[in-house]
Amino acid sequence: MPSGFARALRRNATGIEKILWDVLRDRRLDGLKFRRQVPLGPYIADFACFDPRMIVEADGSQHAGSRRDAIRDDWFRARCFAVLRFWNHEVTTNPHAVLDQIILTSRQLPRREKGTPSPGA
């Protein structure tokens, strides 16, 4: 059951996920509304923003060259999500560059018109 697993992931967030969530929650980053550990189809996104459609993933070294992650990213992109992946060490050593990239990407993506329901919200 994806939603139960997502709930467990939220309760047991990694240190890096906690760091990112502290900045992404409550529209703290450029007014963007993020949700964490979001079930989307067969996958769970670390962080998802539905307006604009963007997924943010924080990855450890076990994800290096992962074919599974590439398939997963393709699935998200096929549903019109931009996918940003950051290595854990990027989040800890250069958090401002990570946040700047999220903001830059969000500003380049199409936004939904006011009054249009947000998918998945």
C-alpha cells in the first residue's frame, strides 16, 4: 500500500530529507507548495510540487547510475513533472546552490491558471 509506506517514510525521514523539508515546507521557498513522500502511481516522490509540476529527490551514493531511478524519472516526466535530483552531499555542502536550482527550475516551468484545481492535491 503506497500511502502507508509513504507515511512510514515521512515518520522516518533521513537527516538530509529533514534539512530540505525545513526549507520546502509551508511555502517557505519562493512561495512553492511542496508535499513530502508523495505517492504518485507506483512511486513515492521525496518532495512534490504540483504548481509547477516538479519533483525534488535527495539521493545517497546507492543511487549512483541507478537504472531504476532513470525509469522512475521517465515515468514522472511522462506525466509532465520536472525531476531534480541532488546528491546528499550537495544539500549539506552547498544548500544555497540546491535551493537556487529549485527556484530557477520552478520559474521556468508552466504554472496552472488561478482557479484551476491542482492535480493530486
